[in-house]
Amino acid sequence: MDFLRPDTLAEALTLKAQRPDAVPIAGGTDVMVELNFDHRRPAALLDLTRIAELRSWDADDGTVRIGAGVPYTRIIEELGERLPGLAMASRTVGSPQIRNRGTVGGNLGAASPAGDTHPVLLAAGATVEAASTRGTRLIPATDFYLGVKRHALEPDELITAVRVPATRAPQQFSKVGTRNAMVIAVCSFAVALHPAQNRVGAAVGSAAPTPRRASAAEEFLSAELTSTNQWESPKPLLDSVKRRFGELVAEAASPIDDVRGSAAYRKHALSVLARRTLGWAWQDYSGKVA
Amino acid sequence: MSLTPAELTSAVSGGIGSSPQRPDGNLKVRGEFAYASDLWHEDMIWGATLRSPHPYARIVSIDLTEALQVPGVYAVLTHQDVPGQNRYGLEHKDQPVLAEDVVRYQGEPVALVGADHPETAQRAMKRIKVEYEVLTPVVDMETAVDDTPLHPGGNLVRHVPVRRGDQHAEAEVVVTGRYEVGMQDQAFLGPESGLAVPDEEGGVDLYIATQWLHVDQGQVAAALGRPLEQVRLTLSGVGGAFGGREDLSMQVHACLLALHTGKPTKMVYNREESFYGHVHRHPAVLYYEHGADHTGKLVYVKARIYLDGGAYASSTGAVVANAATLGIGPYDVDNVTVDCWGVYTNNPPCGAMRGFGAVQAGFAYESQMDKLAEALGMDPVDVRIVNAMSEGSVMPTGQVVDSAAPVAQLLKLVKDKPMPPLSTVVDLRDMPGGVSNTTHGEGVVRGVGYAVGIKNICFSEGYDDYSTARVRLQVINGEPAALAHTAAAEVGQGLVTIMQQIVRTELGVERVTILPMDTSIGNGGSTSASRQTYVTGGAVKAACAAVREKLAKLAGGRDPSAVDLVELLGDEVIDETVEWRHRATEPIDPETGQGNAHVQYGFAAHRAVVDVDVELGLVKVVELDCAQDVGKALNPQAVLGQIQGGSAQGLGLAVMEEIQTAGGKVRNPSFTDYLIPTVLDMPPMSIDVLELADPNAPYGVRGVGEPPTISSTPAIVAAIRAATGLALTRVPVRPEHITGT
């Protein structure tokens, strides 16, 4: 196995173009586990940790651009105000040691349906920045996840950043696991209010072959809130609205039975999570508008 | 004439009753402790194990050709290369070192590779071609006895009946239940590791993480076809055991490779392989019927208990006897009918794990006591106290409990503790679901549950259970110094510290060196059954007494306590070795289960307070308080550590820990999916330690490690039942059991 250590992004892209079989590695929290257990033996590893520009974030025009190598710990500590949902999801990743190493870029690269940040990226309307020697393109998160651990990158592309709209509007993330910390998702859910667009984003994780948006739930709730003029003058949400939203979220999922939980449980839990997180987000929003 | 300890101990600190710092503590915290997986030898090679992918299959052929061609490979071995007996086992020699014509569980070792690098070994292993004819596995413990026989004698490993009193007693109130216990794993953090170093004369030195050096030695020597003196074992750094290291893992394998290649051979399992590399706790199905009068007094208890031993016997027989003889719990019952069966299946082999049969029974009988309380409209603690055994009680085996059995007192202690307040501020870390942000209080219901348990301490049923200790006393650099040597395994529980404390107390010498544990001294017995402080502690104490006798002789007519130890010893080296036994036990009658089978009984009680998110089925154990009698706390801090650890392991079984199998295959051999409690799952504990000395035991000690594992699980489940109103008859309780989805 070759271990490629580029110092610059340009160098990294050249290497990736020459060696499309090289597996990028940053925090190593996924890749090293696969290597250690002999589940994977790539011909080459492409170490991205020397590339300074991947380890920074910046914000302009209402968007936060997070370099693919920024660890979860920094997202929690530095971006909690601007990206509340992503910070909440980051907080549920593994242990402190894992959060110090692991990155959103890595979460996207692995594209596991159980990855903790995916539902938030979908609900918040993030885009993935993919670069190659051919140039840079932006892939909406909605188009990024293609199948179990499969994503929309070309073999010569690297994830350089994820762009997430900054917001002061409420977002929530919630994840069910059978342990109170350091647990992989049985299912997860994110909701993001987009009052400027009179819209709600909602997405499920670990409940389908890919993370996916709950489009019918989004449309139902957006229409409900807009038609009752609630964006301008929010009122407590009717229980029936929260329940319907929960049902539609559950319907968006196509989970399986596995060692972590039954399909029926996942659907049930998603409806509960959706109802609760919507309640918290809406209460928060009502407080802000009032 | 002999000296008493008191005459020697005036100015010595760190003796019994204190909590001196452990020699391994700081090293472990800093990550500097050398575990068996850190073993290294110049010029060593690495061993790897090819395991069966099938729970049950006939081996049609094995082709090693390609594996042997891999550069860097020194040896590829099969059962044909086992020079001695290709069978081993703790109770029955039924397990092949390497499979012959049949594999009986997924993960059974089939072949070994020795290579210059672990990677090379892995690559070569994948080139071994094994042709299997897959057979239908036997996986149901309740019907296994009538299913395809997996061993020559059929699928029954052992049946223990216990019969006491009227077998047809009737009662006013009757409750029945069927309970299930899932397969728990010891989940020790240091995976199986060892290093075998061949000598020039056909012998081998094995450095190994184990629980019992001498029983390993005997089994390894038999498999290698070598005399005992050619197979020498030294304990290496052990990262936890909990029963999972009583059986052989790679002991013979590493030695085979070392002797075959003439090279030091290291083997270390990774986490996944570790799940296949050791036995687990027996899953159980238990049927109970309790009959009581209207005051709650038990009239009779009937139980049928099935334990799934998996593919090989391991210690199933002794686990069966425990589940049967302790099967009704710490209660006075005149009429008892218990049957326990341990069976062979093609599930993973099961054997020893902390609590050893008493855990499975404990979940069922304590669930029954709660059911009985409910049927009678009684308080669950009261119904237990009405029936609580005490010193002088008679066990269902007929054995009289002849030392403290403060069952009622333990229950009262946990009941009388103040209740934790309901939290008023939302802190996710205190919520069911924790930092995953699943509730801010929605759906959360609090419940409280109680349980008490009983465990036998030391080996039972007439086993010649002893330990050997050597203590040396001499003057080094003008100071008296002692040295103690045993073969009893320190597995992290703190035996090394206890031995030092005993020598300090007995000889009044502060400087006490503990020699590495190895087979150059006699048998120390197993580090299991909560027995080492009792038995090896007793042996060290007795060796010290022998040393004191020699000291008295040196003193001649003088009053020895008045003479300075340095002066008295001069150039003398006093070196004494003793074998020490606890009082003998008896076998039980095979028809009635009657007999004085056990040495000592230990008791613990728990109160669990839980918050359950009833909509999501998630649980936060808010409090898990315990009261336990330990006879005498030789090291109070270590005692608390044992109670906390045992309680945590019980919590794991209550709400998360299970090896899930399907058709004999393990579905979750990883710490991603086999979950053990974290600091956010395990609450801080309030612990009451009673010290009611057992006059039969050294210093009055009572084994500590296992009792808290027994009562923790049913107390937590009782609390979840109280919060949810659900029956919950299976552990671990999964979210689906609570939500009904």
C-alpha cells in the first residue's frame, strides 16, 4: 500500500487524478477501522492532513464553508451559533477522541446511511464542494448520496469543503441509540426552519439505504405554516400538525430490521423524534419572533 | 511457639483494612502498563487462526498448498500436527485444539499459520482452501436434547435436579413466568494474547493472559504430548477476564507454532476475533412457578431452567449446578423442585462469566418475587423480607447456611436510602438517550425497583480447591524485606495489592515484593468464583504464619516481639511454601441435589431508580445503589471497585449487552454493535458495605466480585417495569420491548 502525503491541495488533486484508487484519509476514524480489521486494503492512502486549507472554515454571503478536514470538536466549539444543527449532530459523534479526529468531510466520504451529520446537511440545504484537476463543482447534499456507502464523487475528485447556509433560525438534531453516549444511530432526524424561504427542511438518517429528505413532511409543514401565516405570527403548533409531520417523516423512511433495531421501531422512533424536535424548534422560533 | 501478627505490625502501613495504591494503577491510567498484547521477542513470528465460517459443517478437505507458498510463511498447521491429544476442556475433554472432520460452531479453529508478519499470516490464511459440507445447525436449547447429536454422548451436558420437601405442595397464591436471558459477553478490554518461546530441549515457555495458569499448563502439555515440566507458563499483563479466560484460547496454538518452527510465536486476537475466541455467558430460558400464602410466605418454588452451552462443554456442568442449587434465590422455602439442563447446540460455546449461573436464575426468581408482590398487593421489598434467609437457614440442597446471611438487612439498607430528586433543569446527560438529544423530558417516567441475590464463593461440589503460596523473609540493605510468590492470576482485580497487604500485616514488613505469577510454584487455583482473596489470600496468610514460626525458633528463649527483626534475622533467609485449602465441600446427590456443595455464600441487594422514555423505549439508570456483606474489607477501595464494576456489568445485561445470533451465527462481533455501558449509562453509586465476618474464612472475608452482578440486572428491570407497566420477561430489555414495535 502506498502512502501519499501531499502538502497542498493542488498536489492532492494531481495525485488523485493519477491514482483514482487512492483512498483519502483525514481523521482516520472510519478508514483505519476498516484497515485494522482487514476489511479493506486500498492500493494507496491519500493523507489529507498536511493540507492547511482543508483545516479552516470561513463565512461570507450567509454561507459557512467548512474545509473537509475541520474536526467535529471545532464545529461544536466554533460554529454552534451559525450552524446549530450541525453542531448538535457533531456533538453526538463518538467520543471526545473521535470528535477530535473525525471530520464532516470524512462523514461525507464514507456516505454511511448512519453517518451523524447527513440529516442536518440535507435539512439545512448544504452543498458539497468536490474538486479535481478538472475544476470544482458544487453538489447539493440532496444529490450527493446515491446508495449504501456510495456517493456522487467521480474517482478523481476529492471533497474539499461543505457549504452550509448560516442561520439564526432554529435547527434540531436527534438520534436514537441504545446507549446514552458513543453510539451508532439506530435512526436519526434533523429539522431546519427556513423562515426567509417560508420553508422547512427535514431529513432522516439510518432509516433507508441513504440519508434522505422527508419531502412530503417538508411540504406538508411548509404549506401548513405558510397558509396560516405562522411565519410572521407564530402560534403554538397543533398536536395534530406535529403528529401528521411525524407520520410523514416515518413514511419517508424505508428501514430494515437489523441488530440495531427493527424496521418498525425505526419508523415509530422517527415519528416521535420528528414530533419532538419540531416542537422544540418551533418553540424556539416563536420566542425569537415574539 | 509462634508470634502473632500484632506483635510484628506496630509501625507498618499498607496492611489489611487500608487501601494502598495499586502498583499497576498509574501505569494503566497512563497507558504504560504492559499487557500481553505488548509482548515482544527478538526474531518472533506471528500466528493466525483460520476459523470456521459455519456453525455446523463437515470438513471435506483442507488444501494448504497455496498458503504454504506465500513468502514469509513458516508453518501452516492442522489437527494432524497436534502431537498429543487433540481434545481439551475444563470439565470434559470434548473440544479439539484444531477441528478434525467436523466444525461445531462459527469461529471454531481449523488451521494455524505462522508467518514473519501478521499481514503475511492473514494473506496466507486466506489461501487455505477448506471445503465444507454445511449441516443444519442445532440452535434451540429447549429441544436440543432430542435433536441431532453433536457429540458421542448426545446433547445433554448435565441435568441437575434439586428436590426438597413436598413435591406436590399447593398454595393460595400462585404466579408463573417464562423468562429469557440473552448471551452476554465478558467484553474484557485486553484481547486474548500470548507469546510462546521454544527452548532448546523441546520445551516451551508461554507468556499468556489467563485466569488459571496450572489448568492451562495441564491442557497444553496434554495437547503437545509433553511432560508438564516442558510446558512452563508465566502470567502476562491481563486486561480483564470475568470468566472469559478460564478456557484455552490460543495457548496450545501458539505453542504448536513455536515448537513446529523453533521460533518465538506471538498471537493476539483483534476485537472481532476475540468474540469468537472465548466462551460467553449461557443464554437461558427459565420457567418458574411460585406458590405463597396470603402473607406472602413462600410455600413452594418450582423451576425448569435451560442453559445453552453451545458447541462445547466448557464449564457448563458447574454453571448448571449453580443455577440449580441457587435457583430459588436467598429465600427460605420448604418445598423446592428445580431442574436445570445444560445442553450442546451449535451456538457459540458458553462457559464462565461473573455470576456463573446465578445471574440467569437471579433475573427469573427476582422477577417472580415482584410478580408475587403484585399478585398479593404487597410491597416488593416486604415480600422479599418475609421470605429472606438468614444465618441458620437451610438451602434447597439441605445445606445449612452457617455464617452471616443478612438478606433482610441488605434490602432495608437500600430501601431506606434517600430517593434522588427529580431533575428540574434539562441536562441532556441526565436524560434517557443522553447527549443524542432525544427528549427534554417528554415521555419520561420514573420507576424504582429492588432485587437481592445469592452467590456461592469458591469452588463447589467436593472440588479440591486450594492455593499455594511461598513467602520469603530476609534482610536486604539493612531492612527486613519480604517476597511472596503464587501462581494465582492477577487479572486486574487487585490480587497483587491484597497479597502485599496480607504480608505486611502478618510479618510487619513494609517492603513486600510480589514475584511474577508462573508455574514454577504450585497451583494457585482459578481467578474465578470470587475466590482469590479467600483462597490465595488464605495461602499467603498461612505461609506468613509458617515464616513466623521460624522466626520464633530464631528467637530461642527471647521474647521475639522485643527483638529487632533485622537483628533477629541476621543473615538468615526464611523461605516457606504452603498449600492452603478452604474447608471441604461435598458432591450433590444426582437424584435430589442434596449435599453440602458450597463453601460460602455471598449476598448483595440493589435499588435501581430509572427514567424511561416510554415513547422511545430508552432508559437512563438514575441510581443503582447497593448494599453487600463482604465479611471483611481487606482493601475497602478495591471492594467498592468490585461492587461498582459488578453492578455495571449487571446494568449492561439489563439494557444493552447481548451477542445476537441467528442460525448459530454471531451478528454483532464488534464494539460498534455489542454495546457496554459508558459513563453516561452507569450512575454514581451509593454503597453500603457490611463486614460481618465469616468465622471459617481468613480474616472473615467473603467473596466480593460476583454478588453485585446478580442483583443489579433484576433491580433495573423491575424499575423499568414500574415505569412502564410492562411485563418485560427478557434481558437485555430493548427499546422495541418497551415501545411494542
